[in-house]
Amino acid sequence: MIKKNFTRKDLSNKIYKNLGFSKNFSLSIIDSFFEILVTELIKTNKVKISSFGTFKVMKKKERIGRNPKTKEEAKISSRKVVKFKPSLFIKKKLNKKWKIILKMKVLIKL
């Protein structure tokens, strides 16, 4: 079974179907959202979206890495990465969903 990623296009189609906006307008909403998110991360290093989570820019130090195939060492330069921490609301929803799935699997086995 191949799992498909949820893409920008999938998200814009959901907006199109649920809210009735045109496909082009829905895609422009998504593009604008991500552009604003990236711009704010560059300016403030942190974006908190209530009931969803927090995006935070973290600095990683330079380090020595290793190519697992050749065992050759290589220098990995310092860089910035974005970390995401989901809100408690999202965590509860995800865990509730998993509990329901696990219960269903147990019932099916009985």
C-alpha cells in the first residue's frame, strides 16, 4: 500500500470543496498563507498558531557527519531549521483518533 502525501494542491481542493471558492483562489490563499508564515519566521524566528502549534527557527551548529555507505567523514555546515511543536489540542485529537483505531483492531480480532 503506497501512502500519498497531502500536498498544497490537495489542501486547495479541500478549500474549494468545503468553502466553494474557485480552485485558483483557493490555491492563492494557500500560497499567501505559506508566504506569510515564512516571512514571519524570518522576521521573528517564531510563529504560534492558536489551537494548532508553534513553528520555531532553531540554529544547528557545524558538525562532522559520516557517509553511511562509504564511511567517509564530511563537514556539515551550520544552518537554521524549522521545528514544529503541535498544540495540546492537536495532540489530544491525534491520540483520541489512535485510541479509537486501536479499539477497533481489538474488536475485529475478537
